[in-house]
Amino acid sequence: MIAETVCSAVAAAGLGIAAVTAYRKRFLTAARLAAYSLVPLGLVMTGVVEWAADTAFSPTAWAGVGVLGAAWLLFMTTRAVERRTGGTRKERSAARAAQREAVAPAASAPSLGPAAARPAARSESKPSKAPAGEDFSDIEAILKKHGI
């Protein structure tokens, strides 16, 4: 009851201010003020204000808000754990298989890792004409790894 009275008073005051603004020949501002003033009155007439007041003072509604909050918390926790562990067991095994296939057989030492790099590097080593300070094989391997 009080909320409806307050909203009606706000609407009446806003329409009064809009009328004064229109009297001062600021019609666009007056129309905008009238539109804003009619919103609380429309909310009262549709019953939204009564529904909001009933919901705000209802223990059942607040219990429902608590249940929704708990559901949201569980959802976000499981998302964080899934992101940290890398998904389900099937997703992790598929990612490992894709990672093994992603490494090119003729890739250089940095992309294969320290254990697998030594045999491949020895079998494909070519005498380089560049001085020792200008060895770009690491850079080439990084570019190949990223598909550039």
C-alpha cells in the first residue's frame, strides 16, 4: 500500500516538473521527464510493485534466492575445477593424443623436448655455413610449431 502511494506521488511530481519544463519551451526534455515519470505509475498499475513487495517480505522467496545462490556457487566451483584439471578423463586423453600428433616428425629439438630431441637432431644435422652466433634453428622450430 505504501509503495503504491509513493510511486503515484513520484509520478505526479515528475509530471508536474515536466509541465514546468514544457512551459519553459524545453519540449524534448519535458517529454523525456514525462516518460520517466510514467514508469512508476505503470509499474503500480500492472501489479509489479505489489509482487515485488510481496516477494521482498516472503521467507519462501528468500529461501528460493538462497537455493539459487547455492546452485550458482556449485556451478562455478565445478567449472573452476574442470578448467584446472583439464576436463573429463576422455577429454584429457584426447588432448594428450592430439598433442602427440601435433609434433612434426622432422621438428627441431625445442619442440620435441629434451628426451626425444637428441636422436632426431643427430640424424638430420647438416653442416651450417652460418657462423655459430647466428643459429636460427630454435626460431625456425618455434615458427613451425605454430604453423607459421
